[in-house]
Amino acid sequence: MTDEAPKSHGRLKVQVSLQPRDLMEEPRRVKGAWEARIVTLFPEAFPGVLGLSLTGKALDQGLWRLETLDLRTFGEGKHRNVDDTPAGGGAGMVLRADVVHRALRQAMNGAPMDRARWPVVYLSPRGRRFDQAQARAWAAAEGVTVLCGRFEGVDQRVLDHWGIEEVSLGDFVLTGGEIAAQAMIDATVRLLPNVLGNAASTEEESFSDGLLEHPQYTRPAVWEGREIPPVLMSGHHGEIEKWRRAERERLTQERRPDLWARRKG
């Protein structure tokens, strides 16, 4: 046994504030860096996996910024209530329009209102399914503001008032938008300049041109009786590219006939 103090979880500091809060103690400030602003009831969930690996390194370097806004600080009354029962009856609770509006007004402070330059999205299972094309569009913008839902959802009036786009991670339901937000931001940040060491890696991966990625191999040349396809060891770049293209088309037809039909249509 030792008297060593318990280790902290990274550099995350959880503080209640009416201002969007940087998640790293001493983030570098790079002018014009892409920015993600998250409105959430659980700011302590961030940066989560976004603080690890390449996205975490890029965050440290100031290549992008991550801020959270605690929705609870805009709640009503002594107990900072953020929700109420559904109009017309039903199970669960709904996030109030007035509370969400106050939070969004603060979250959008200083951001352009042109949605092409700065999308504002609500993470909802009824939204448009997020894909690589949307990640590219977000990466081309100056930043994005993400509203993480909870409970039975958000009062429709505030979504209409702000013209918020609803986006879904997939055809399933999560308990809240925080996990989906991290997945979508990860997919976007890795497309930003200088985040990945090799920019060409994003050009050949799955969905970059509507096809899935080809199989990958590395040493040893033979493992458990299975060999690396000889063409990959041939040094003939033209044949290698032909093989990879054929494999991408084969896998897409087999595993994602919807993508293949869309491509051929």
C-alpha cells in the first residue's frame, strides 16, 4: 500500500459556467482552428475518446477546439429544471424550449449564422443518418454546434425556431446524444488538415468514393498457414491498385448492396 494520491482522468476539469468551456487546461490557440461546441447535460463526458490518440494530440496542438455548455446552468428555478412532461400526455420528459434556447443563444455567440459555415445540429434517432459526406461538409465549415438530446427529446418549437438539422448516428436509440456526438466529431476532426500524418490515407478508406476499403495485410508473410496475396508482394504498383480496386468493389457488393446500387444508379 502507498499513500499515492489518486490519478486524475487526463486534464479534464469540470466547472459550471455560463460560457462555453475549453476542456483542456492550457489549450493552444491556433487562429481559425475548427471548433466543436457541445450543449449537453453531461459536460463531464467530454472529451472522452476525443482526448485520445490522433484527435487528442490534435486537440493539444490547437488544430481544433472543443467546448461544452452545461445545459443545466440555463434551467428554471432553484433546482435548474430543464425538462417537463410531454404536452398531450405520455411517458418520459421533454427538454424545454426556453431552456434550450438560452443555451443555444450562448453557444452560438460569435459563430456565423450561415449554416454552411457553421452547422447547428440536434442528435436524434429520427434525423438524417450521418455519413462520410456529412463529415466532409462539417470539416469544410468553421465549426459545428451540437445539441445532445436526453429523455424523450426536445420541444419541437426550439428546433423550428433555430432551423436545427436533426442527425442520427444510426437506426438505433441511445440514452443520450453524447456518444453519438463523440463519434461524429471524431469522423470530422480526422479530415481536418494536419490531423492525420498521411493525408492520402483518407482518400483510400471506406466511403471516400462510395466503396468500402480493401483488405489490409502486414508481416509476417505467412501466418497460421495463410499467406499475404502474392500480388501485394510483387512490387507491381499497377497490378496492386487493380487488385485493391477489385476487392473494394467485391466487398461493397457483398456487404453493402445499398451503396453499390446507389453507385451504379
